[in-house]
Amino acid sequence: AEARALSGDPALRAQLLEVIGRIHTVLGREDSARAPLAEALAIRRRLYGDDHPDVATSLVDLARAMPPLPRDSTATTLLREALAIRRCHLGESFF
């Protein structure tokens, strides 16, 4: 409800959804984490495009909420996309 109330500030809404999703992930409630994390990712893609560090962060958070073992192809795809974005912005020396 709090996140919906922030519709006038989508960047803040995405940040709040991300925090909610991370909390659910830490508590072992990955199923509950995926929806807010996916929404945060969608908002950030709309705001910043597909090649932004905040989008990479959202991709990693969503991948972490996927089933741990075996990592399904969705999590792998998300992590590869995040890695590509971070390499683009931070260069190879970051790794």
C-alpha cells in the first residue's frame, strides 16, 4: 500500500519495492519477494532504459529471489544481463 501511494515518485517507489523484496528474500520468502522485485525492475526500466546501474541492481535482486538450486535459466539470464550492464558502466577492472 505504501509503495502504491508513491505513484507520483516512481524512483522512490522502485526503491521501496526493492527494499520490501530484499526483506522477503532475507527471510526466506522468495516467492513473496519476486513480485515487488519484478515491479521495481519494470519501473526502473521505464525510467532509465535497459542499460542503467539501478536496472542491474534490480536484476541481481530478482535473480537472488529465484529458487537457489538448481539455478533456473531465468536467474542465469538475469545475472548475465546485470553483468553486461555493470561491465559497460564500470569496465573490466571492476571484476
